[in-house]
Amino acid sequence: MKHDKLRPDNHFLDLAKLTSYEFQKYAKQEDTSLEMELMSALLEAPDVIDMFLRQQSGQEVSQAEISRTIMSSPKVARLFLEGLVKSGAISFGNKEVPATKKKK
């Protein structure tokens, strides 16, 4: 009996193929830090780098300009917001609101 190489050789693998089951991956994944991702994103956003360089050289840069410049680059903005959330500087209110009693 000749075996078809495209067909699984047992019922378990046959069922996995039929249901499109995705097996767990035990390989170590490369973990890039949020800081490295942000620095890489900044390299792709020259206007953001320019604003930070102006600020570092002593020029006055308003908070509105900083926000506008960061938000002009979606990748940079996402990484900044992710960092703020992870640091706890931004919270989306995971606390429970106490229930109020109804007056009769």
C-alpha cells in the first residue's frame, strides 16, 4: 500500500487538518522591547525627531505641538500610548463603580 505524502498518516493528524487546528508553538520568540520598537518608529518619523531635537537644543516647544506631531505618525502614537498605559500614566478605569441604592 502506497502512502500519499499530502495526507496525514493517523486519525489525530487527519482531524487536525480537517478542523484547521493550530498546534502550540514552543519555539522561543524574539522579544523586542517597547523602547526599541519606539526608537525604530521614530527613525521613520523625521518630523518627530526634528521636534525632539529642537526641544533638546533649548527651543520652546508647546505641549500642543508635541501632541500634534506625535499623533501625526500612527505607529509612533500607538507605541507612546502603549508605553503610557503600561507605566500606569493612563488608566481606562478598570475599577468597579459602586452600585447606588434606589430610593423607595
